[in-house]
Amino acid sequence: MNLSSFYPVLGVEDIPAAHDFYTRLFGFETVFEADWYVSLRHGEQPQFELALLNPEHPTVPAGYRVPARGLLLNVEVADVDAEYQRLVVKEGLKPELDIRTEEFGQRHFIVAAPGGVLIDVITEIPMTGEYAAS
């Protein structure tokens, strides 16, 4: 298979709120916009794409027309502490998992996007404890 693109399409009920969230807070830019679908590409790194779709749109097969649930998107950044200050302290996003350091090699926190998709903001760090030994 020769892929030319691969990106998630999130079923979200409130497309305008999710659109604002990803563009204003995460640097995505709008490539295409309709009332039922928005295609986004990251401004600094255009290989990163994301789309938002009304889950009740007829292009979604019957039986699957539900919003995304239980999905966790990882966003790796150079300075997770700075992003915590920006997103949680300044923007007021509620941390679903407060910032912490994990032995498996991550310092991270988790916030929820409109519609309930979780965003795990991560900086990789050296592994410690039992993970450092493996």
C-alpha cells in the first residue's frame, strides 16, 4: 500500500467548538470547511492533519453515527510545562489528568476537547525505575 495521507476524522457534535479548539489552541489551520465537515492541517507542520465530522452525516454508515468516544490523541511537544501553563493556567482548560512525570519516559497532562476526545500533551523524558532497566 502506497499511502499519500493518513489522518483521524473525529465525529463531533459541536463542530464550531471543536474547530475553534484545534485552530486556536493547537495551531491547526482550516483547509476545507462545511457545516458538517472541517479539514485541518497544522500550520507549522502540514504533514499533521485532522478532520471533524458531524457523526449524523449520511456519509457515515448507519449504525456508526455516534460521536467519537474513548479516543486519546497524543500531542508531543518540546516543553510540556510551558504548554500546561498556556492551556491550563492561562486558557483555563480543565486537566483530566494533571501534569506528572511517568517512569515509562513521559511528562504529560491530559485535557478534553469539545465532544470528549482526550488530548494527551507529552514531552518525552528519560525512563526511570523498572523501565530504565529494560
